[in-house]
Amino acid sequence: MRDINRRGLLGAGLGTAAAIGLAGCGFSTSSGSAEGGRSDDGGGGKGDTGNAGKGSGNGSPKNKARLIGDGSTADTGKQPHQPAAPVPLEPGQTPPQFVIFSWDGAGEVGNGLFPRFLDLAKEHDAAMTFFLSGLYLLPESKKSLYRPPNNPRGASDIGYLTDGHVKDTLKYVRQAWLDGHEIGTHFNGHFCGGSGSVERWTSAQWRSEIDQAMSFVTEWRTNTGWENEDPLPFDYRKELIGGRTPCLLGQDNLLPTASKLGWRYDASSPGGRQMWPVKRGGVWDLPLQGMPFPGHSFEVLSMDYNILANQSKNSTKGMPSRYPGWRKQAAGAYLAGFERAYTTNRAPFFIGNHFEEWNGGIYMDAVEEVIKKTAGKKDVRLVSFRQFVDWLDVQDPAVLAKLRTLEVGQSPAGGWNSFFKQA
């Protein structure tokens, strides 16, 4: 496990602004390590109205695969395990409580976390979003193919994966899509500090980074020479409709490019509040959110890394004797954020994670607990970002505008039926 580097500590002090504003992630890793430092229709599953969740599917596309390009990807038809088409809320209907679990980097490096959460998702009828780092499908021997903006050729602030881990990542990305999850992007080199930071990139440089991430995903067969590996079962140029930037930096300059590419959402903003979202430049802005932090008067950002930064500070390996308490606090924070929304304004709850075993894996255990305690509750929908924006896009704009009038933790006066009848 790696220690947090200097960049990851910027803004890590306690207090509301610092705890919320900490930029998600910032680690340097060695080759072969995972990133450190930090689905189709979205409507009423199983015949419900106004809901979004996973429906039934046969687990594999029915249509014969049509290879794309060099055969790294393939068009296999409609994605399996998707809910029924979304429908608008009916007059006076209580909105669903959407919970979106997302994963930055989304690589498998031998710790078994990727398949662990695929299994959990399947067990609890959940869809998630996996933000794939393009470099996780590029062998280190071909790193000169990567030309990061404002950084040396082949440079990366996350490690290139071993060939074996690239193959594992391909395996689980395939499974994720076939299980009904969304594959987004976490871009490539994860630069969070200095003159090469993504925070300084122009819109044109973001376009270059996205084009390269696209090429690493759609041309991995050419770059690896692995002719016997199965293709990814989706057309990534159609699949990719959103992402999350490294360390939650650079969104302002990313958004114009995202809009031109037809992206439907961006999940890069830090410091969001638990309220119904808005669009920026035609793109849904779906930020990580401040949530109650047990034992403190300030809130913490809804990401595993930010909880860690307020517990073990500058280390991913804190005092083992404190792990049980920290795990309880982490789970308590997520559950407090969920309950606050679920019992009041029903704002969607966004949770960001990494496939890391920081502090003995307590954050992974906390996330598992939250999945188990939220799944199956009335009106709760564990969905991907894609499924959520599918739902948003069919709602009456006036209804969404009304929902945005509810503040954090504010219940609709007189109940939902009365709330929607008010002028």
C-alpha cells in the first residue's frame, strides 16, 4: 500500500471547507499498482413507474458480435440487464431515492476488489459506474504512445499495470458491462500537481486526453498483440457519455469539450450538496457531495479517499488499532448521507470509491455495508450515472425545477402530493 504524497495532502486540514474541498485523490504509484490517491435505460425496473433500477436480462447479448476496428471492441447489441424505459413522475408521486456507486480507475490489480463488488452488485440488484483509466489497458512497454498534455511523453502519476493485470482488467470490464454496469472514463495519467496538473489543461488538451483514452480502450489488441483475448463487448464511442477527472480538478475547461463530444454528464465537481442537480453547458453536473461526518461538526466529501484524509491524514496505513472505529465512522458517514436524502428531499446520493485496501480495507468494508443496508428499501434505486441521467432526461423540467427548491435535508411541506400541487 502506498503513502499519500504531498499533492494528496493539499487542503487536508479539518473543517468544512477543507474536508469537502479536498480533491479526491493524489498518489504516486509504482508500476503494476492500481490508481492511488483516491447502462442503458434508467427507467422503471420490473414495471415500476418513475423508478430506475436493474431489470432482468440473460447475462449476454443475443446478437452476434460485430467487431469494431482491430477487434478490441465489438457491437454486441443492446446491453443486458437494463431496466424498462424511464417514465416521468406522476402528479404527486414520491421521487425515487437514487444512489450511485462509482469507481475511479476501475482496474484489477490482484486484490480481488473488482470481482468482489461485481458479485455484490449482482446479489443486490445494483448497477454501478466504473470510470476506467485508459492507461490500465496500455502495456508499460508501449507507454511512449501516451502523450499527456504539459507532461513528458509516457509520463503518468499512476502506475502502468503489469500485463497480467491488464488482462484481468479486461476480463472484469467485460463482465461489468455484461452485468449491466456503465463504463465511463477516469482519463489517463492522473496528474494532480505542478505545471502539468489537469487543473491547468485547456479544453483542447482535454480533447487530446479523451482521444487518447479512447484509443487505448479501442486499440488495446494492437497495442498488446494479444490476439486470443476476447473483445470488450461494447462500442466505447457510444458507451462513453461521462467521466470523473483526476483529483476532481479541471472541470471548467473539460465541460466545453464534453459538450462538443455529446457527453451527457460529468461527475468531477467537488463540494456538491445533497440537492437535485443542474446542467452546466448542456451537461448534467453530478458532483460528489458533502455528507455528515460522525463525531465532527463539519461534513466530509462522499468519497473513500476524503474520509481517509480526515482519519489517517498522510498515510494509507494508519494505526491498526483504530481501524474498527474508522470503519464504523466511514459507514456511518455514508449511511447518514443516505438517510438525510431518503427521509427529506430525495436528492440523489453520489458515492465515489477506489479499488484500494487503504487502512486494512476498511473503506471497502464500509461501502459493502452501505450497499447491503440500502438495497431493497422502498423507492431506493441503486443505479449507474447513465441510468440516472436517462431518468432525468424524461422528467418534466418544471418538476425538476421544483425539486431543486428543496434544500439539503428539507422535506416537502405537506408531503409530496401537496408539494407538487403548489404553484
